[in-house]
Amino acid sequence: MPFLSQFRAAPNLLTLMRLFIIPFLVIEILDGHYTASFALFMLAGISDALDGLLARWLSQKTTLGQYLDPIADKLLLSTLFVVLTHVGLIPRYVTVLVFSRDVGILLISTLLFATGSLRDFRPSLFGKLNTLMQIIALIAVLCQKIFAATQLSTLRDVLLRAIAVLAPLSAAQYAFIVIQRMSSPHEQTAA
């Protein structure tokens, strides 16, 4: 499919909508409108689930979508961590660990991709678990501002501590996998 035509694929339109939601989500959080920000975050989550389903159902898996979808996901989560840290709802150390992991993985992936050394960047088990914890923690943070329940505060704290452990663990696992694949004779002949 020609590159410009890939923008019209339904899954990619949903991904672009998710990117379009991010600035409005930031505005709502900064203005203290947590119900609206929660609704926008849920809409972004639904669009993320739907774009994958549509890509399979409509046979519209595109190269653009393979790159755009994870970028949109990371941009959404990273932006929320920064903004929620700015308004004092997430501790700085958690956001620093999340960002350090993501920037490190992005730099290594870009370098490996640019050199043609390795092109398989599937997320690791800890990476998937870390992302899931981030999503649930962000939901808990936003819900706590809406519902003010003690259980939500406890859940938020536990999830944020789990992220602080999982972020460096998943980065280490990813680095280990990359080193293992780079030193494998099969990968070197395939590259």
C-alpha cells in the first residue's frame, strides 16, 4: 500500500485520533478537570484496542501502523506521567524511571535499526507487564481525583512502586535480549 494511502486506513485513523487527544487530555488535567481527563484517557484506550482489532478484521496492517501505534502509546503514557508529576499526583522518581527506560530503549532501538543490526523490537515480558501497570496506575491516579476513595490511594501507591521496580527490570531484560540476539550466529548472518 502506498505510504500516503496508509494514512486513510481505519486503524491508522484511530491511532491519529489518539495522538490528537493528547493535548486536550493535558489541558483538562492542568485545568483540574479530572472527570473529562479520565473520559479522554478511556477514549484513547478504546481507540488503542480498536485499531488493533480493525487492522486484523479489515486486513489493514500497514508499515505506518506498525510504527505509529507504539509511538502513540508511548507518547500518551509518557505525556500523562509528566503532566501528572507536574500537578503533584505522581512522584518524580517514578516518572524519571519510566522516562529513562523509554529513552534508553528508544535510543538502542533506533541505533540498531539504523545500522541494520537488529529489526525485531517486540516487547519483553517485563515490558508488557510494566506497560499494563502504567495504564492501571494512571487510571487509579485519575480515579482517585474523581472518587477520593482510600482504596484507590493505596492501589495507586502500590502500582507506582511496582512501576519503579518494573521499569529498570524491563530495561535490563530488553538489553539482555538485544545482547543475546546480537551475539547469536543466526542473527548475525540474517543481518
